[in-house]
Amino acid sequence: EYAFAYSQPNNGSGKVNINALGSPSVKIAIIDTGEDTLHPDLAGKVTYEHCFITDNNSVESTSIYSTDPDGHGTDVSGIAAASLGNGFGFTGAGGNTAILGYRVFPTPDNGCIIGTPNDQRCGASSTDIASAISDAVAQGANVISMSLGGGVCGTGPNYAPNGDPDPTEGAAIADAIAAGVV
């Protein structure tokens, strides 16, 4: 509410910050279930989309096309960057920013039971997530948002010193941080 008010001229505070809601040069990568690019709050904001989904034959898709059969990625994208001033009465936290949309979750099949670790149709592969992180960095993302769940961290011979059992995903995150990506 305050960021929106400060972004508007003549807001009564005597202070105006036209960049309070970001700018189109700021890129937010949403790594999730994809985005509905036709949604009125996202239309024209998704400037790049990519799909990384490994199938049951261990072949990773690298399609430039991303859809959102679940709706979660569209929701997260709206919270981050829904358009402002379009008459819907709300805006995203960064209403003036651009979205880099990523789909890493397959379309769940009817037999998908959440929490089934070996069902590749229920969740995202950490390799696919790492690929999306690396691609977002290469595309110049300023921020990466991942509204994801995961397994339990632990210790022992199968875990890295920080408790992360997945060095591929951990390395992609470390590379993003080293590149200055939040």
C-alpha cells in the first residue's frame, strides 16, 4: 500500500519515488509451474519463458514454451509483479518489473500422490530446478523466486557439509548468489 502510494505523483506525502514498484529493467525469474501469459495482470510482463522438465526416460525438455496447468506459478507471478493501473484494484510488489517465467513441474497425472518420492509426475526434479536457476542467471535475472517445497536436510555420508543432499542444485544456487542474484 505505501509503496504504491509513494510511486504516485501528488500522493500527499511530499515524497515520490517512481521506482517504488520496480522498473521494467528489473527481471524477476519465477521458477514454478509456469505462467498463464494471457492472464490480464501478466499479459506483456512475461518477457521470457522456458520449460525444464525431465521425462520418465531421463530426457530433459528445454522448450521455450511454458504453460501453467496448475495455476500456482501464475499466482506467484502475480504476487511478485502483477500489472498496476489496469483497473483490477491491486498490483504486485514489483508491478513495473519484468517476469522471466520457468516451468519445472510436470502436469501431475491422476495417480499422483503428493509425497510419493519416486513418482516423477508429482514433483520437480532438482536437476530441472538447477537448470532453470542457471538459465535465469544467464538471462540477467535480478531476483529468483522459487515457491517450492523439498525434502529433509540431514547429515551423514550422503549429505554435503551444509546438509544439502543435492550438489547440483546447491551449486546452481551458489553460482546465482555469486552473480549477485537475490
